[in-house]
Amino acid sequence: MFWKKEISSHIFIIFFVFLSLLTIFGSPRPTVDSFVILKEAPQKLMQGLNPYDSTYSRVYKNMEPDYFNYLPLSIVYFLPFVALFNDPRFGLVITMITTYLLLNKLQKKNTEQKSLYSSLFLFAPRSFYMIEHAYLDTVIFFLFVLALYFQERKKYKLFSLVLSCFFLFKQNMIILFPLFIKKLFQKRVMLVMFLLPFLTILIFFLWNPSSFFKNVVTVNQPTGIIMKGAPFQMSVTIPNIVYQLFNIPLEQMQSVFMVCAVVALLITILLMIDTKLTLNRKIVLILFFGYFFSYHAFFNSYYLVLLFLLFDFISLKKIY
């Protein structure tokens, strides 16, 4: 029977690549700002322009597209894919396939159907939706898995370097940094390697400090342009539930946002000091409550939580 015999990983990869290409070519210009800015930001950089001080193609009629709300490493990573294919989503396909192969290696060798378990990541619900819209969450998860892969092989310099990149795609990942402090401070060389990728932030900050600060910090705040233009009413969060139940004017939601932020912070602290939870389960819970109590969080946010849940499911031994 098929479940008693290891399924070749090539079958999953070929099927995934086929569906991914159908997704990309079937939706060449998805009307979502994440795809547009991740495609055009590397183009701006290749033209010698500052992506944090540029205007992008308009997607939403009520939002001026003069923002790039991701960290610089996202531009660096997608640049070769935009230069070669004019589409950043090929970079997502590569990371997802590599993640699948790494998950195979991180499972015990005698595990039956390890390829089948790892394929849960490739074919998780709406994984091709994530590719279509060029969401970064699959790249972030890939970097986490790759960091653990290097740690398993005691390549601590590479572990520190990749872990640093894990934090340098989206700003909200910084909430997980305290979980890794003890590990990073074990050796000075690990800390040095961890700090190296942060030079990308320094370079873009020095290029135009005010534009960089506006795009990286204030643009994502409740009063920023993203909040004003994004479909807040479609987010799956406590503030939106309160907003919908009590019809509170959007301008008066600041107090609700602040209370939820405090609650999320308290939950995060309690989870971090818990000595019984594994690292992966702490990440799952911290991200989930962080998103649930934030002012807006959409499908891609909870998809990242799902990926860590799947990883916890297929992991056969405790992560440090």
C-alpha cells in the first residue's frame, strides 16, 4: 500500500511547481499592493532610486502609493528574481521548495512518509493564494527552518546569520527576538554574524532617514496610511470585533488599540517566561495572540501561524 512505502519527494515538487506556474501565469498582475511594491521596489533600486522615497503604481483608489512598508532585506532578496523574471513570486516558489526539502532532512531518517508530512507545507490551504499575492510569510518561515537546519549541524555562524535575516523582512517579527537572546550570546562570533545583515537597515536609513522612518515605523501604525486605506473591517482581530459590535467611530478606536496592545504584551511576556513550552509552541502562541490583539491582521498573518503549527506537528524532537 502507498502509505507503507516512502513517496518520492520528486512527485510533490513536480506537482507543486506545475501549480505554482499556473498560479503565476494565470494571475500576472494581481490587484494587491504587496505584489506591486515588492515587484517595483527592486526596479526602483536598479534605477538608482530610493525605494523608501518613491511612488508606486496605484492599486487602491483611496491610497496614495508612496510607501514601502517592508524591511530592506526583502528588496535585496527579490531583486534577482525581478531582474531575471520581472516577477518576485518566483522567489517564493524557490523558498517553498527549499523549505520542503529542509523539512524532509529535519525529520528522523526512519520516519515513514516524511515527504508526505513535509508536503503539508507545500499544499496547505490557500498556499497558492500566498504565492499569487506575493506575501512574505513563506519566506520568513523558510529562514526559520534554514536557521534550525544549520543549528542541527552545529554551524552556528550560519545559524546566526540566517536567524538575523528571519527578523529583517517584516517589522513585527522583532517580537520574537527575546526567545533567541540566550542562544546568540553564547559566543561572540554568533552575535557578530547576527548583526551583519542589519547593515542593510543602516544603508537605507542613511540614504534618507526621514523617509525610511516613515515607511518602516509610522506607516504601519493605527494612524498611518496603511490603516486608513487597508480594509480594516475585514481583519480578524479583537479591535475589529469590538468595532463591528459597538459601531465605534474609527477615529475613536485608539483607546481600544492601546488596551489590546497592552494585553498582547502581557500575554507575550507570560509565554516567554514559561519554561514548559518548546520554542516552536511559544512562537505559535506569541504570533497568534499578537495578531489577534493587533489593530489589523489578515489571512497571511494567520497563515504564518499555521506554518509553525504544521512544523510543530512534524517535528519529532524538542527544539532547544
